[in-house]
Amino acid sequence: MSKTRVIEIEPITRVEGHGKVTIHLDDHNNVREARLHVVEFRGFERFICGRPYWEVPVIVQRLCGICPVSHHLAASKAMDMVVGAKRLTPTAEKIRRLMHYGQIMQSHVLHFFHLCSPDLLFGFGSAPESRNVLGIIEKMPELAVQAVMMRKFGQEIIKATAGKKIHGTGSVPGGVSKNLSIEERDVFLRDIDQMKKWVRSALDIAKKYTLENLDAVRAFATFNSSHLSLVREDGALDLYNGNLRAIDAGGNIIFDQVDSRQYNDYIMEEVKSWSYMKFPFIKSRGHIDGWYRVGPLSRMNTCGFIDTPEAGKALQEFKSLTNGNPNHMTLAYHWSRMIETLHCVENIEKLLNDPDLQGTDLLVRGDRAEEGIGVIEAPRGTLFHHFKVNENDQVTFCNLIVSTTNNNEAMNRAIRNVAQEHISVKPKITEGMLNHVEVAVRSYDPCLSCATHAIGKMPMEIEMYGPEGNLVDRKGQYL
């Protein structure tokens, strides 16, 4: 009787949150299955119930310490509906947008430089003791300083608009709690030209890596998929607001300009026993074929254009690589991420020069509603927040589809693809082999369990068992 041997990678390193990968081999060491497991249960959708609605934008951002602003704003947009704020004041919307662009900038920079750049700059199979952010600091100190300063700029934008760099309170149901003073604005304007220069340089790194390794990039964890994101009414990229657009692998429209508040008419979620993360899919295509990707790569594929000049030009160059057809290369997420970072910096500059940021009309109220849905493009992809509120102002229902959840099936397929290529028919486990699997996961910049924490050293142990259950090989290290 054939037995399955299992390789475990736990935890996955250089990602936000904690998870593991299991790779299932047959008697001949061929990969039969590969899975990404989210192994921690948070329960936000349950314990948010019973809380007053005005607390929600502050509470839900505790899901994450890397992208709390995304949850803060998605929940605020949902509660705008509850308090009847159909249209925010110009000051409130622009302050929120400034906060959001600062958030995406700092998150993209963190991921690119601190988490994934060691793989791109040193190689997937390079020595693990230097294939990390400390290796970047040691071998490329100037680049490391740039990364720290770019992220600091984004975080300071968040602090100025939300009150704190992490878990702020600046966005409230119906608007915002503060504007941006002239003094705060001028501090950012002094540094904006330097930020643009550094982001252009980061974009060049990502683009150069892709073009110089194009054959390898095309072969690594690449597969056809549908893509989903928000787009503006004219089809432009819009990270804060817009309607839902989904395209299939050939670029054909599945649905377009769908009011994001009707998301549950188009998207369903499937549950599987081996992960706490759900598997969303497009209803019309069914749970087998309806999975899709979200995030920077998908946004480049779904949008018609970018309305800021430098990022717009960069998008055209990106699309020319596939002659305008959808780009399905998983490693192209990095190039896409840096295009968005440039777009954010261009928008930050534009907003800083907008006098509406000094306005004093901050809140809107209207007819009370019992349901609110907020959708936003978080750094990792489309983020859905859905709440119901009773007559006592208490939340009675909460459904969250976070960006990483939308990418769940795609990440599993990427893992399977790489495992079949690099692990099948290999009698011994090597660290470089396993890192190839992790590189595939890192490309999506997942937030696996939303900023959970570990105390002390984090062990990674991988064991391979033979058909009779005997231990064949083991590798372990502390990270």
C-alpha cells in the first residue's frame, strides 16, 4: 500500500504572521500535494460583535501591525454607511487618501527591501545567514538606509493624519478627527523630491531583476489566473475607492463596475479543514474555477491606466512586456509593487499641495442605516469589511475578507508549482530548495495571521519520512 511522506516548512520566514507549508510526496518522491496552512485562530469576526459601531475602526486594525491603516479605513468606510455619510467632505476624503498612500508606501517598502530583496539581490539559494535584512545592511548599507528613510516617511504621513504610526484614531465614521496643518505639510514637502528619487531607484531594481532574469521569472510559479481589484469609473487605478472589476486569464471581463457594496452577490467563500483561512471564489465561475488573484500584480492587470505621470509611464512599460495581455508571472508582483509605490509618492505630493487638507469641515452625518460595507485596496490586495448594527448601536454581524485570503488558492498553487519543480525526485532536503517554496509565498507579501507575535527564538524544522514512517532526513535552524 502506498504511503505519503510529508515535508513541513514551519514557520514560513520573512513574511508577516505565522504559517507553515506541507509538501506531500509519494513513494517515488513526486509531489502529490502542497498546502499553505494558517495555523492560528484570531476570531475577530466573532468578538467584534456586541461592540458599539464607533469603536470598530479602532478595534479591527489590531488585526495587523503592518497594514492597520487598511483595516482602519475599510471599517471607517463601512461605518460611513451606518451613519448616513453618503459623501465625505473634501478635507475628510483627502486626509484619508493621504493616510492610505502613506500606508501603502511604507508597507511596500518594508516588504520589498526587508523581506524579499535578499532573495532578488543575493539569489534564492545563497547562504541563509546573509540572505536577510542584516545581509543587505552589511553589503549594501546605502540601500538599507534608503529603505529605512522611505518607510519612515510613509509612517510619518500616517502619524500626521491618524495620530499614531500604528493603530491610530484619525478616521472616524463620517469623516476624520483632524486636518493637516501648514507646518506638518511643509515638513513632508521638504523631503518629497528625495522620496521620488529613491522610489525611482527601487523601481529600477525590481524592473531590472525581472528583465535580466526573464526566462527564470516566466518559469517560476507562473500560472494563468483571474484577477480582481477596484478601479475608478474610467478604469484608472484607484487604491482608496472605486468599483469591482474582475478579468479572466485572457483579459476578458468577468464583471465590471460592480458596486463594492454588492460584493456578496459576486463572491463566495469556501472553508477547508486544514487551514483557518477561507478560500473565496467568483460565484459565476464556481468554487473550482472561480478562484482569483488580488494585489499589485492584479491591479496592474485590471486597471486601464494610472493617472499619475511617472507611474502611468511605468505601467505602460510593464504592460508592454506581455503585449498588453494579463501578466501572470508571480515574481512580477515585485515590479508591480514598486510601480504602486511611485504612484503613492506622486499622489502624496499632489495632496500635500492641496489647500483642502487645511479645511475644518471634517464630519458628515445623514440617515442612520443598519448595515455597512467598506472595500479598499490594501497593500496586499482587495479588502472587504461588512458589518450589521442593531438599534442599540451594537455590531451584530461581521465578515472580513482580507487581502491574503483572496490570494489563498493562488498561493497554494504557487507552492505546488515550485515544489513539483524543485523538490520532486530529490532524495535530500536542501535549505535552498525549501527557500524556493518560501520565495513563491513571499511574492504575495502575505499577512498570514495578521501580526501575531512569537516570544524568543522561532524554530524552523523540516522532516522527511519514508513510506514506512521512518525518518529519512531532517533540517532545522533557529531564525
